[in-house]
Amino acid sequence: MIPVSAVKGHQGKKWHLPHHGVYHPQKKLQVVFDSAAEYGGTSLNRQLIQGPDLTNTLVGVLVQFREEKVAVMSDIEAMFSQVRILVNYMDYQRFLWWPNGETNNPLREYRMKVHIFGATSSPSCTNNALKMTAEQSNEKTIENTIKRNFYVDDILKSVVTIDEGHQLAGNLIKTCKTGGFKLTKFNIRSYSRRR
């Protein structure tokens, strides 16, 4: 909930995001914020700067992925939600919520403290945070792997042996954790290359 001292917003400026729930039988409720929703002829996305495209090309990641015979794959859990935004910008990501989903209760006002999926600036900001995490690594191999083998939140890397794959996975987990990124759904397996 928004602290009483921040209810008016930074210099009186704030934006409320419409949102809805997405339900999946095997997953928990996911709240989706609509930063493209318009009010008064504008939207949050129209006011945000996109920033540079720091996403690796899918073709480039896939070509490198086929270099060796052992595949290492993983995913960053809720990547955008791992990167915080500055306090001054949190008021542009406000939303209203009924406690426990009870519409008889008074509405409460909240604000997102992290980048949201669908916001124009989120991909550039989160990719930049990931690349900065890579640069803090003491190992050039890990730095290069993070910078070159991620496609958005998925890593696809190939190595020579299963043991090398496990060692790489451990080092990636440790390095990504320093930036607040949690790697999940690891899959390390050997496959035969067709020539």
C-alpha cells in the first residue's frame, strides 16, 4: 500500500494503471497491467522512452546454440519483476485493489516498484540490468554467455560435455543471483548433431 506521505504523488504527478487477472489452471493468478490504456488522449506508454533495443537477435542466439553437442537451457523467473524502478517513477504505476477481492471493502491504492510487462521502457531497462550483472562477473566466459546467449529471459547455450554444462549452470546461477535474477527450469542434455 502507498505510504500516507506519498498519497499525493511526486510533485502531484501520478498515473493509475488498469489491470486484470489472467487465470491458468496450473499457475497462480497473474495480474496484467495495461500501460497502453488511454486517458485524456494519452497513455503511460506514450510518455515513456523506449530506450535502445538491447535484446539479442533470436537467429543469433539459435545459431550459437547449435555449435556444440550439449544444450544448456534456462529461464529467468519473472524477469521484469526483478528490476526495481526509481522511487520518483513509482507514482506513474499506481493501481487500485480490493483487499481479498472483496468489492464491499474500500479500495486501496498501491504502486508497482518494479518494471511491468507491457511498458514501453521495460525491455530496455531489464536487459540493461542483466548486462550490467554480466559485467560484474569475474569470469569472462560467464560475462560473454550472459551478454550473447540470452534471448529476452531465456538462455540457450551449448557446451562440449555434460560436466561443463553443470559447471556453467552453477556459475550462471551464482552470477545472475548477484543482480537479483533467479534462473529456473534448467535443462542440460546431450543431443546428436546432424552434419
